[in-house]
Amino acid sequence: MTPHRLSRRTVLRGLGATVALPLLDVMPVFATGLGGTAQAVPAGVNRLAYLYFPNGIPRGIWYPEETAADGRLLKLNAWMSPLEPFKDDILIPSNIWTPLGNGHVNGPPTWLTGRDYRSRAVNAGGVSADQIVANHLRNETLLPSLELSLQGEGYFSNSLPRNAISWSAADRPMTREIEPRAIFDRMFSSPSGGATHRSVMDAVLADAQALRTYVSTADHYRLDEYFESIRALERRIEFAERRSTEMRDDGAQSDTLTTPTPGIPADHQSYVRLMLDLMVAAFQSDATRVCTFMLDHGQSNRYFNFIPGVSGTWHALSHYKNASGQTEDDDGVTSWESVDQKRAMYAEVIRWNHRQVAYLLDRMKAIQEPNGGTLLDNSMIVYGASLGDGNEHDANDLPTLVAGRGGGTIKTGRFLEFAEPTDLSSLHLSLLQRMGVSIDSFGTADGPLRELDG
């Protein structure tokens, strides 16, 4: 370390632990100013994340309640209300579709490749958008990318296409991480591969104290916030490991009516938010700039009975036009009073997931970076599904949302109402270009979604 400048690759080390640092004032990057001269500017990088959810939505709940004549978002609908505080940070495009692949089986493997899935060859048609960026930035960060997923529940939990949105080659899906401890250890190389009573921050304490002697006051605050977030993650992981093991040994069930898996929080919301916080830590530390996160496999049968007034599995609820409870998609136990009641429960599951996304946006918006923006400002997050209406299994009007300003390259706070079906691949292409990838076409799109910049 020098008293004047730190590389963005600087890490703290000690007893086998490695802790990457957040962006700091003492980490300038160089940009070309007027006249072609190189000038030092505050550090700033762009991040890309894809959040996938299965089973589509009941048609009609993705549209804002009120917009201005220029498309500005004025009020979101009741089902999207958890995202209301962030309506100035998001874009909602309508009429998005995938020309080739969608559905429970073909949708997940082609959501990020823009091609079609050939099951006999286990071939998704190409490299996924996230992995194209990961390859482009491979030498910039500790990890090229992170592939996160919740542990799948219900039938098809072991189905390869239903569990793979990230592909490093057309026939090579990326391995997903479902256990918080494994993800934490990949980022911070803790002294042990399993649970440990020694904090990663304790292991690098000497290096951390030396760093404090010459950083700015603002950097002091950033470091304190960051180090405490790492300690908090450790504590939550250790609690989940202990509690899930105790519940399994006692024969108790998780709130999704399954036997708890050691190491995975038995409370579903705690599980989701712990994974989201790990993603935030990865972006904040610049351990990686690319992440995918599956909220379940592409035909999830997870029970959401923990939501007041909801009963039945996610997939069964998605087939909301039959309330008998006697179809092949039902569990043979749950039934509903009416189609309207079942549809409302289905929509409530979507609203619950919106709450988790709102939690992520709130966390990212609270983290200030040296370039004057927030972590959310310097990110691009796509949240969506590979099914339109869940009951119809269609590829039209896919629920899609973009959050973050992409380092100032995206004009947010708008509803993009397209008159004609608009290829999802054009959105991917736009984000690839914003991540610095020199590419003119992607998947089935031969041009970017130019409306992102207003």
C-alpha cells in the first residue's frame, strides 16, 4: 500500500482470508478529458445483475396505475406497490417478448442467450449475456461472475434446463451456488471451508488498521460500513447454519413446508435477503461486476402459505383459471373457492417477490460511491421472467423491469410502452454495450434498445 493511491485490486490479507475493498477516494481511475489529456477522476464502475423468477404473472399486474404523457412513472399499481419508493430508479418496458424460447423448460436456458433450447443436445444456442460480460471483464475483478440461486423446491428441482440461466458455452451451464456460506467463502476466502468462529475481519485486522491511517474521512465511513456489513453477513450465515440444523434434528419444517437443509435459512425471506446481501457485498467490494440470481427453478412448486391468505404451490397458483385443486399441477390437497381467489393469491406471491427486490434496491441506494452516485446508480438490474401469463405459458409481454442508471447511461423513472413486440435480446444487447462489450448484435436482436437513454 502507498499513502497516495490504491489500486482497485487492493485487498486485505491475513491468515488465509482475503477481503477486497470497496471503491474509495484513494482509488482514482483515468479518463480522457477535453483536449485528449488523461485526468484522474473518482473511481466508478458499472455492474450488471439479472434476477429471474419462474411461473410468469397473472396478465395485467405489471402495468403502472398512472403515467405522464411522456411516460414518466407517477404511480405504480397495487401489486407493484413495494417498488413505489423506487419508481424514479426503474424502467418498466411493455410488450417485451422472446421470439424463440420461453416456457418452463425452454425459457430459463434461453432467457439470457436469446436463442432456442435443444434438449437432446443440452444446448442453449449460445453464451448467455452475463457470461459475455464476465469474459470481457475477466481480468478486472477477483471473480468473473457469481451465479446464485435459491434451493429449488418441488418437482423438477434437478431438471438442468429449469435450473440454468447462465451459460459459458452453448452446451455448458454454469454451476449455481445455493448455500450462503459457499458464496461468502468464494468472495472472502475465509480460513475454513465451513462454519468458523473466527471472523474474516479479525483475520485481516492488522491490514485494515494500517489502511485507516491514510484514507479520507469519507473513506473511513465507507470502510466502517463495509466491514460491519461483512461481520453481519458472517453472523447471519452462522445463525442459519445453527438454526436449520436444529430444526432438521427436531423434525420441524421450514415455512415453505419442507425439511430444513443445514446451512440454508429455514425462513424463506431470510434466505432470499441473505442471498441479496451477498450480491450487494460482491458488487460493493468489486469482487465481481456480474451476477445472476434465480428465485427458484423454472417450474417452482414452492409453497407460499407463509404469506397471509395464500395457499398452494407457486406453479399450481400460476394455473389460476382452474380452482378445483384436481389438476395434474395441483398437490391433491389444496383447492380454492374461485378463480378470482386463486388469481389474487398468485398475484400476492408476485407482490411478495417485489418486496424482496425493493429490499435490494434500498440496500444499493444507501451505499454511496466516490463518483458521487450510489451503488444502484452504478448498476443495471434486470428483474423478470421467461413466461408472460403463467396460465397461458405464452412468450408475449414478458414481465420485465430494469433498475439502476447504468453509471448515468439510462434514463429511469419511465414506462416504455412499445406498440410492437420488442425483442428481449435488444435489451441484453444494450446492457452488454454499456458494460464495455463491443458487439452489434445478440441473440435474435440486430440492434440495441435505444429507448433506454431517453
